[in-house]
Amino acid sequence: MAWAKRYLAASDEGTSTRSNTDPALGIVNCQMNVLESEFCYLTLVGALALKILRSLFRETVGLVQRRLSPKHWHNPRRQCSWQMTIALSSAVTIGLLGLAQFGLFQPLELEAFDLFTRLTTQRSQRLANAAPSPVVIVAITEEDIQRQKQWPLSDQIFAQVLAQLQQYNPRVIGLDIYRDVPHEPGTEALAVQLQQSNVVTITKLDEIGAVEVPSPLQVPDSRVGFNDFVIDPDGVVRRNFMFAVVGDRQLYSFSLRLVEKFLAAQGLSITPEREALQVGNTRFQRIEANAGGYQTIDATGYQTLVRYFAPTQTARQLSLTDVLSGNFDPRWIEDKIVLIGTTAPSQKDLFYTPFSYVAEDKLLMSGVALHAQMTRQMLSAALDQRALLGVWPQWGEFIWVYLWGLGGGCLACRLSRLRIVMIFATGGLVGLWAITWLLFTQAIWVPWVLPMATFSLTGARLRAYKEFRRAYYDATTGLPNRARLTQVLQKLIKWQPHGSVAVILLSIDRFRAFNESFGPQVSDRLLQVTAKRLQQTVPPTATVARVAGGEFAVLLSPVGSDTALALAAVFNQQLSEPIDLSGQRLFPSVSIGIAFSSAHSADHVLRAEDALRDAQTALSRASANGQGRCEVFVADMRVQLSHRLWLETDLREALERQEFLLYYQPIICLKTLTLAGFEALIRWQHPDRGIVSPDAFISVAEETGLIVPIGQWVIETACEQAQKWHQQFPERSPFISINLSGRQFAQPDLVGQIDRVLVETGLERSLLKLELTESVVMEDVEASIAVLLQLKDLKLHLGIDDFGTGYSSLSCLQRFPIDTLKIDQSFITAMTAQSGTAELVKTIVALGHNLEMDIVAEGVETAEQARRLQSMQCEYGQGYLFAKPLPPLAVESLLSGPEPWADKMI
């Protein structure tokens, strides 16, 4: 880096006449005064920074509201709250300030100081042109040394120079050359000139303030100043060391002595105070060791930052030869401060300044030019009211850095689109640069790199935090999502391989119905209330997450099964309390599934996905068994789930492979004991497992929706078969009864499909009977009546299957255009038992007759049951007493021969 290169170069060159170390020269013990100028700076910059930040956020809000959709304006409670923004901004600021204490940012801050110094020198140059410099340099150049053909120059030469200058009434002459050793000839003549009251000489002090290179003996201490430029670690001079106290001695720097003599003619003096140096009517505030971007410097004594003038405009420069020959305008000398020093590169009295970095010839400033810079700075401040380069105290810099860190965090928190964030972040950095530059032009130096780093890092951390929240937390409830839950669960299992980790899944029953009925806003509030109740109920060590839809998860570890079950009961009670949302009073309930890591064998490597899958299996079982139920996972559930998955997979291929069969069970007229019709019953001829009964796969078909194409196939096949039998046995003409599922009944084109099948097969419409369960027709009474009336318009017969097992209103039953009631076999089986259902069956038969419906009794297995049904005037019977479900060939044999069940009734 540039500062390192300059530091190495300065170390290689060295200095022959000046010290590169800072002497520990003590402090002045004076009264402390109120720091009025410092508070003015803080007030000005604080108000300016707040105004900039307020404008920036106002523009941010306006742009987001105009340009972005609502989904991009996040609720601060969800992904990025104000509390999180403040906390993270504070953490980043404190962390970077802690790193800054070790000097991490000091090199970069010094580079920024140099840059701003170079940028503001044009203004300094304009001031210099407007007000001529009171400082003149008599430079001993390389040509002067060659002309004199000696170095060091003799005392005679300096005596002549001083005598020549004194003719033109300079106010002060400063000899920036060590003359502790006589250099004949002319020593006596030089001594005479040095006794003049306006001559100031230079001395060199060691690290403890003792004299290392004394001044000429003829000069009293009141006209001697120490020569010690403060060189920063990178080799650049940025500070002016003006004054110090060692014991009872007051030590003035060389440039301060020049200023003191210059101001004395105007009746102004220099007064040291505790924290400042009063030069005339101007206070020079001493810099603190940890202010202005510094952290690793020695700030003993009275030091200030150098507010440089442009190097070419600091002072008028004459050569030694010009002075000796009188080749100059006397007005240039009159009432001025004249500095005599060497500028010859061979003397190595050269120093790096903020201007050295950009100079093509690596401009190094001579020591006499630096003294001229510092002298003119003090005079301009004392006489021309040119402000000194001030700094804020550490607490002021902390506020400055913290405000920018908070601003970066707020931008990242409140904006979502990366492009918009980058635009405003760039604007913020540009604003920081502009404010810092503006303050620097007003002679206030504040750190730039540290607030820039805080602004950028806080914004990046908040952006990363938002992405983390978006990836691992639910936006509605603020709880961890499934991905985060999986991570936490995997860690729990890893930390406690032999312990018991409980995974409790909770699902809000009928959550989809809540969402469809009341809208997403109410359902979101329901989720939020449920999440809050869960968090208030669980133990402090538990983890609560929302995994999907209306499902939540709770992780407990370690925990026993009794504790988990007791907690599940508490969940059920707490989450079932009524909730008032937007004027709606909801009565939710939850189904709960529980899985334990100990349910797996020791040789099985348990994964988080396995535990969540087991809990989901238990939850599915609980939901299937009704609302508000709780199930604990056991190994058999996994087998059942595997069997169900096998069923679902093979069921999807069964239609394509034509693996389904229809069996037909006879329906008998109980009055004549003759065949009246058949009920079509489906069977699955699996290639590997043989005949699969409907009880094993119908529920799966219902849940997956496969029941719709299967039911359509049943209608088509049964009608084709019935028409075939009608043509083969015209004298018998049995009707065919087909069951409709709930999903089939809900199909909007059901009537059209059935009409198309009847037309294509040619089956007489009166021979087709469609049966539905009570639960299907009672789900939406008005819609059911409308569909049933359309089916009746097709001249079909309609029946209610398994009557008595569901719930139906008698008034609704009267409105349904139903032809047949089929009594469930559970009533028929228990009819002959003591305290059986005979009276109930008799009541159902009477009810059906009163509604002009005929009755079918299913599950008739004994002659006694058949005779009782005959006595009740029941029209039809169906069951194993008469015949089991038969394949089509067996039905044809039945239709062509005598009816075999007549003998069983004897």
C-alpha cells in the first residue's frame, strides 16, 4: 500500500537535521475552559447528518411505495424488525470500534485525510492569493551550496545574510539551521547578528525533553524553539507539535516561537491552558490520542492537525544567492517572518506530506517549508480567522459512526430488491463522502473509512440476516420453518444419540375451510394466534416451528413419552380455545402426531427426515380418526404407510392394465323370491396379490381422486353387461344397481356422462339404479337435490345406500327424489338378537313406505332374517342367503337356470 511504501522510503532516506520520534514532553497543568468551538462543530455536523439521513429514508419510503408491490415491503416483525436493526447496528459498530482501537483502520483513515487535504488545497490556494503570505523563505538550494563550494556554510555567510535581511525591517527572522558548533570564519559576526531581538533559532531535544543539539549560546531561551516534526507511522507529517512542559520549563516549538515574536508586535501573547493553547484570540485545541482516525499515536504535549496550504503558495521563496546579491524587492521582507533553511535534496532535510502521494516526482517537502506551513497556519488562525483543522471527541465520532451504521442497517432492512438496495447503498456512500468533504472544507476532520465500513458491513449483515430469515423462518408467524426445524432436529439427534427426542406435529383441523370461508387475512391471524399460544405453552428449551399450511411442530429433548403426551393434551386444550378475529369467532381444534427418536432401533442411523416422517404418519392417522385426536407413532404405521403407498402406485396403473373386474350380487324380491336385479361390485385382480377387495383400495382411490375414472369405468362396464343380459334373457330383464362416490357425485358433468353411456349402450333407463350414501347427499342439501332432479329427468331410479348409519333430516329426506332406501347390513345382522334392531328396521321400512319408497335390506344371511323382513313388507333382500357376488359367467348360468335360494327359505 502507498502508506507502507512511503514509510519504507522515509526510513531509507533518514534525516540529518531532525528527529523522527515524538518526545514525551509532559502536559500543562492549567484551568479547564468550556470547549465552545467543539460543541459548535458537533451541533452543525449532527444536524447536517440527521437531515441527510432523514431525507434519504424519506426518499427510500417514497420509492418503495411507488415502485414496489406490497409483497416487497415486509412487516418489520417478520423478517427484519427495528429492534433487530438497532441491535445488529450496535453490535457491528461496537465490533468495528473495538478493532479500530488496535489501529486497524488508522492507515486507511490517514490515507483519507491525505486525499481530503489534496482536494481542499485549491480553496487554500485562493485564500493565499487573496491574502499574501506573511512568511518568506530564504532557501539554501543545491546551486547555493555548489556556488559556495562548502557545507556546512561558514558563519560568515549566515552573518551576511542576517545583516542583509535586517536592513529591510523583517518582524522575525528564523534560522532553521543548527549552529551549535562554530564554523569559521565569521563566528563573532554571527554572534552579533544572533543577539538581535527578532532572531529565533532552533534546537533539538531528545525523547525525554533534554537538549540533544543546543542552540547558539548567544540566543536566550525565549528566542529558541525545539525542532520536532511529528511523523506518523506511514512516514507522513500531519500534525504540528507546538508546545510542551517538562518540569518547570515551558518548551515552544520553532514555528510557535516565530508566531509569538510576530504577534508580540501587535500586543498579542500565547497562553497555555489545560486542553488548549491560546494564541492571541484563538484557541488551538489539542488533539486526543484516539481522535481524528488515530489510535496508535503519542499525543503528549499540545498537538494539532496541520491544515495545509497549497505547497506552491505557502510562502514566497528566495535563494541564498538572491539575498546576498540583493536581488529582491525590499517590500517582500518588510514586517514579515523570514525563514532561513536548506531545501537542497543532498541534505536530506525532506519529509513526506499528504501531497507526496500524487506528485509525479514524489514531492518531498523540506523542513523549512514545513515550518512555513505551520507558522502560516497559526498566523492565519490568529489574525485572519482561518479556522483550524479540528476533530470531534471520541464520543462524537462514536455517534457519527453509529448513525451511519444504523443508516446502512435501515436501508437493508426496509428495502427488499437487491437492485434498489444497491442504488440506495451507493447513494449513502456518496452522501457520506460528500458530508465528510464538506466538513473538511469547513476545517472539521471526521473519520471516513470507519463509518463507511460500518455502513457497508451493517447493511451486508442485515441483508444476510434477511436472507437467512427468508430461507429459514416463516414470514407469517416469525417461527422457524421446516428447513430450520430439520437442522435443529438433526443437531438434537446428534447430541443425544441415545436420548429421546420428541417430535410433536400439530395440524389445525379444517384450516383450509377457515381459509376459504374467511379469507387469507383471517387465516393468517389464526396462524399467528396459534403460534403465540404455542410459544406461551411450551417449555423454554423447546423449539416451535411452522412446517406447512396449518401445521406446527414442537421439538422436545430429552423427554419421556408420558411428558410428551401430557404436553400434547395441554396443546389440545390451549389451542382449542375460541378466537375472536375481525369480528369472527372461530372454534379451532388440532390433531396431533407424536414420534420419538427412541422408536428406532439402535443399529438404525436416525435422520431428522425420518423423525419428521414418522410424526407426519402419526398426524395423518390422528386426522383420519377425527378432529382433536392424538396419535403416537408405532412401527406398524410405517408398514401400513408403505402398504398404502404401494396401493396408490399400483392403483394408478390398474386402469391402464385393465385389472379391474365387476362382480354382481343378486337382489331378490322377498315377496316372490324371484331375481329382481344385481348390484355391481368392483374387484381388483392384481397380477401378484390376486383378488383385492374394495375395502382395501376404495378409500385410497377416494383420497387420490382415482375414484372418478374408476367409477366412470364401472358405469360403462355395468351398463354394457346389463344390456347384454337384457338381450340374452329378455324375459328376466333384471335392473342393475351402481354405487356413486362423493367425488363422482360432485362432478359437474356427471349427468351428461351417464346420459352418454345410456345412449351408447342402449340400456333401458328404468333398469339403471344409482345409489348414494347419506353423508354424500347431506353435505350440501340444495346442490344434491338439484343433481338428483337432473338424474331423475333421465328416467333413472335413485336410492340411498347404508341408510341409518349416517345423519339425515327427515324433512330433507322427504325432499329428495329417492325411489329406494337400502337398510345397512348392521341393522339386519342384529335384528334377530335379543334386544336387537327389529323394531328399528320395522320403523325404517314404514318410513320408506310412507315416503313412497321401496326398501332393500342388505346383508341377509339367514332364513329367519328373510322371513322377518317379509313380515315387515320389505320389498327386496340382498345377502349371502341368496348368493355371493358372482362373476358375469356365473350370473348368466343363474339367469338361464332355476333360482337356487327358494329351497333355503323352507
